[in-house]
Amino acid sequence: MADNEQTASDSARNFKIRVSIFHKIVFPVLLLLLLTIAVGTVITVKLESRAMTNQLLSSVEITARTIASITHNAFGSLNWAYLEEFLHDLGRDQPGGIVTARVVNPQGAVYMAHDRSAYGDAVPKELLTGKPLTLQEQDLGLEGKTGILLVHPVRIGQQQWHVVLGISTVHIQEAITELIHRSIFWSAAIILLATGATYVLARALSRPVLNLTDTARMVSHGELHHRADVRSRDEIGLLAATFNEMVANLRTTQVELRKSMNALEAANIHLADETEQAHRLAEAARQANIAKSQFLANMSHELRTPLNGVVSMMELLRDTTTTPEQIEYINMAAVSAESLLGLINDTLDFSRIEAGKLELAAREFDLEQELGQLTAILSARAKDKRIEIISRYDVRAPRMVLGDNLRLRQILFNLGWNAVKFTDTGHVLLEISCKRTTGSNAVFHFSVQDTGIGVAPEKLQEIFDHFTQADSSSTRQYGGAGLGLAISKQLVQAMGGKLTVESTLGAGSSFSFDLELPLGDQPGVQNEVPPIQATLRSRSSPDPQAAPPVKIFLEEEPAAVPSPIPTPVCSKSGEQWADVDILLAEDHPINRKSVVAILKKMGLTTSTAVNGKEAVEMIATRRFDLVLMDCQMPIMDGYEATRWIREMEQDRNGGGIPIIALTANAMEGDREKCLAAGMTDYLAKPFAKKEFVAMLNRYLRPSLSGSPVVEERTADVDASTSQVFNHQDALKRYDEDLEMTLEMLQVFLHETPNDMSALESLLASQYPEIGKAAHRLKGACSDIGAERMRDCCIQVMYAIHEQDWEKTSQARADLQREWEAFQHEAATTAERLREKS
């Protein structure tokens, strides 16, 4: 201790002031001021430079879009004079801004520019990416000048052109130089003023500090009882008082500080250990989540592959000669397969929700129509139960809304089917009402009520847990894995609502939720789809308000279930398919046999490959019209095989073969993975026969490119013999299956308004794609027996082929008139056919 004090004393005696407090105050203040001014100047210059550059780029981007629009219009009207004049005006000598302007064709050559001498010049290919580019410090090709290059793509027909603008920044650099000069001048003035003020302040502060120095020297010699005698009533006086207190508590403070440092060091060590443990746990959780996702993907594939064989073989077995007992067994097996597929889909949905990968789409749809379709589906499902399926839509509620109608349908179906399962007598009521409208949005109240077994009060919250039912015996009696309500609850939450339940044991349950949805266009007169089902009877509404329309479906006459397939199934004879050759790449023998059998019954020629390598080798030596490609195969999988096929097509400069993925992979992103590999479309296993046939029908129809099919001209000549609704032809097309025919009729009535709207929009814009839209609608009309509508579609196709917009418009008007006639005829005919059956 004595040695330390002696050392401190020697240091104090030998200490000499090199820099006084005065200078320490003046110099740092001036230096800080100078640094602040310098930094402020640099920041100001950079911000001004960036602002002027951004302003210039914003102006030039508008010019680029203008040139793109003029270029597009010039090609549309075949008038390039205005474009050339506009470009030449841009190229005039300017101190700054746009100095070069070029329109570049897809081959990279200058098609038109500010200077005719630049016509035909080549532009580097790396600039022509099809996306907007802004490049700094680029050679503008004007005597070594550098500046900014702005590249803006423009679509001309099916080709990608580009607008390339060279921008000089000379005027920006000049403005920045002037700004720097002004900043230097004002900075010098401020520094001079600050120097004088700092000098005065430093002198006033240094004198009392010298007085404190003597006291501090005494304290340093161990005289801790000594007190500073400074009586100024300012901060220096406060400093002296604080110094005296500091000396009195110095030793205690040192001890406490040492303890605190030791505790802090221990805390840091503990925190480091905890952080490392947290990292280990996070990594373990991440690996577990990856393993779970991979497990679900693998299980989905492994379950779907044999299930596809089961479903396919049952489809084939139905078409054979079977006894009533065998048909009963087949139907029971089909129900089991459907339940298993539903469980797989529910598990995958729940996995997506838990992983945060659920995405909600936004589309415009008719909410009342969704309710009607859902009621029809539930009625068909509940045909073996003597209960009423009732739907009620508030007449005051808007109908057209924006949202994810598929997920909303899934929620209501889960709740409705759950109610059907647990109700043996009475009814199930699905109700939608509007609580209020707020500007462009409306708050809807959804409820599903039943008169079933109900739920005990203590079980009300548990039923929303996954893999849970109110009573363990319910699983055995009613079936199900307990995922439906859990998925519905989370979907409602994702849409911004909350699913609640009220129930009385033995008296039924009521599930409800509110959703705020944006409103779509509300037409003055709704385009109602003529209902195929008959409204059998009404009963008093339990709603105390004005009773809106009620649709009731009973077991005796279940409504036709709308099919989710957007394209009607086309039943062609063997002769019509005789020239079609299909390649099936499938390693699973049962799936391979089932698909071949389905194709054979349709009269289609099928070749098979057991892996991707064999499929590639067959395509290399033979022409196929369609390829059905499994994704998981040995030696070479479907993804790699597809990439090989697409590369071969490029080498041959031939058209692409439609490649349809038939895969049991149904996880999030599997469809995108197939399309990214080059496949044309995607069909998840197991699939129904009608879905499979619809997919074939979509890609084996004749292309619309070139002239229309010659044999279709006959409809032009003798259209007078066509019928509004040839239901006999429709029945034949679906093998005299009335239920299937009415189901496809419902699909046609549901989908055609969208096709008609698309035709109207394309016609208003005079897009040639209206021919393709008419061709698609024509095929649907042919499949359902809407012969006069089919003839009108053909007239549209020929009119657009001849580029006769007036004739196209007239044919579209005729099509609208026949569509209205068909709706009335379809409703009448469907009712008559039901009565006869």
C-alpha cells in the first residue's frame, strides 16, 4: 500500500502540463465543430446529389414509359413518324438529362434512335434482360462521356423490345460543385465566430479548475479528510461539493465496484451459456421441422400411390359386369378410399397452417351462389339420412365479394358435414347474414346450426384441438380424425375472424363466425343460374327478421353436386381418338395397368415406360401426342426426364409435347416444382376418372392456331337444325347417366357466365385471343348439347379469323341471346327429366 502511494506521489511531482484545460476546451470544440460541418456538408452534398439524380431518373423513367407506349402504338398503327420525331427531339444538345435514346429490337440491334447514324448499331445483350435496368457510370458513346443508362422493356406482340436511354449528369455535377463552394464559405465564417466564443468560455472555466487542482493534489497524498474550498455558485461549485463527497465515499465505492464487476463477469458467462443453449435448441427445432415436413411429404406420396391404384381399379371394376352385391362392396370401398384421401388432405392442410405456409387468394365470387352449391353438396352427401339441409341467405346482404372462396367453402363444408354426421333427426341450417356495411367492405355473419347430439359444456373448447372429438366414442361411431374443426378455426383466424360454438347436450350445436370482406361489383340484376333442383317445400323461418328465401334439400331428390372440374369431360369415340399416341411413364405396376385400362376403354393407343430414362429414349425415336409422367421413378425421375425432353425439343426446333404430371406428391410447392421442370400440367393422385378424362380432353383437342377446323364449317350451313338444348345427345355422351348429365349441366351453367364475361372483355379490347376463348366455350357447348350456342361460337371464331370486328360483335350478341334461351330450356328440361326418372 505504501509503495503504491509513493509511486503516485512521485508521478504527481514529475507531472508537467503539456496541454492545458484551456487548449483542451478550445481545440476539441473547434475540431468537433469542423468535423460536424464537414460531415454535414458531405451528407448534404450526397443527399442533394441523390435527390437530383432520383428526380432525373424519375423524369427519365416517365419518358421511357412514354417512349415504350409510343413504340407499342407505332407498331399497332404502323406509323413510326411520331416515334422518330420524339426520339430526335430527345437527342438535341442539352447540358444534362437525356442525350441518347434508342429503340432496340429483340436481336439487340438499334431499330430507331435520336440520331439516324445510330440505326443498326448493336446493343450489348446483357442489357436486354426483359426487365427494367438502371446502370450508373456507363459509357454513353458520345466522345467518352459517361452517365446513366436506363433500359425499359416493351412488349411488341410476342416479342420483347427495349428502350435504352443515355442520361448525362453534367448539370448535376455542376450544381454539386457550386454547393460545395457555398458550404466552404459559410463553414469558415462559422468557425471564426465559434473560435472567439470558445476562447471566452474556456478562460472562465479554467480558473476554478486550477483551484480544485490543489485540493486534488492533497487528496492524492492521502489526505482524504481535506475538503475543496471553492465557493462559486455554479457548476464548478457543484463539482467541488461532489468532489468532497466522492473522496469521503471513495473506498466504499471501490469495494462495491469490485463486487459489481465480479457479478457482471459471472452474469456474462451465464448469458453466454444460455445463448449457446438457445442456439442449440433453435437448430434442433429447425431440423425437427424439416424432418416433419419431409416425413409428411414422403407419407403423402407413399399413401397416395397405392390409394391411386385402389381408386383406379374400382373405377375400372364399375365398368365391368357386376352383381348388386359386388356394386355394394365397390361403393363401400370407394367411401373408405374417399375418407382416407380426405384424412390425407386434412393432415397436409394442418401441416401447411402450422408451418405458416397457408396463402389466401383474393378473387371475386358470388357468396349466395357459393352457399347454394355447398348446400347441394351436403345434400348429396347426406342422402342416406332423413334430415333437412336448409340454407338461408339474407336478402339485404350484398352478393359479390372479394376473398378466398375455396377456403371459405372448406370452412363451411367442414362445419356443415360435421353437423350432418352428428345429426340423426331434424335439420342442419346454413345461414349467411350481413351485420353491417362500412364503405367498400361488409361484415358477414356465418352460422351452421344443427339438431344433433350436441356437446357437453366442459368439452366445448376441446373440440377445436386437433385430433380431438368431444367424446372418444364419437370417433368409433361417427368416424373422423378430429382435424376438421381445428383446420376451420385456424382458417377463420387467417381470414380475420373467430370461430365460436354454442351447444346443449342432446339438443344440437351452433357454430358461427364473422368476416369482413371487400365488396365486388354489385350488378343491378343478378345473373342467376337456373336451379336444376326443385324447391320441395318451405317451413317457417327461425329467424325473427324478415324471412329470406330458403332452399331445402331432402334425401328423396338430392341436388346435383357441382363438379370442381372447370373443363367439361369430352366423350369421344374410339375412331376419333384413333390417330392419338400417348406415352405413360409409371413405375408402379398397378397404377400403370389402371391408367392403360382407362385409356384403352377410350380407344387410345398407349405405350409405357417404367422409368424416366426409358421414356426419354422412346421419345427420341418416336412421336407422341401426349406424355403422362410420374415424378418418382427409379434410374431417372420425372423431373429430370422432362428436362431432357425439353432440351431435345429445342435441338429439333419442334413444338413442345404436352407433359402431364401424374404424381402422388401433393405438398405445398409440388405443382410449381413440376411446372418449373417443364411439365405442362399437374394432376395429383389419386384422381377420379372424370378428372383424368377432362385433362386428356384439354390437351388432345385440336389447336386453334391457323385456320379453324374445316369440318366445323358445316355448322355454318345448316344451323337451323340445331337445338337450343339437345338433351338426348348429352345423355348419350354420358352413357345415359342422368345424374352425371345433370351434374355436368350444373357445371356448364355455373362456369359459362365467366366465359361470357371473358368474351365480352376481350371483344371490348379487340384482342385476337377472343378466338381461343370462343373455341374453349364451343367445346363446352358441344359436350352439354348447347348446339345453337356452339354454332354462335363458331361464328365468333370465323369472324375473328377474318379480323371482322363488326361481325364478331354481332356473333357475340347472338351468343348472348342463345345463352339466355339455353338457361330457360335447361331448367325446364332438367325438371321434366327428373319427374320421369
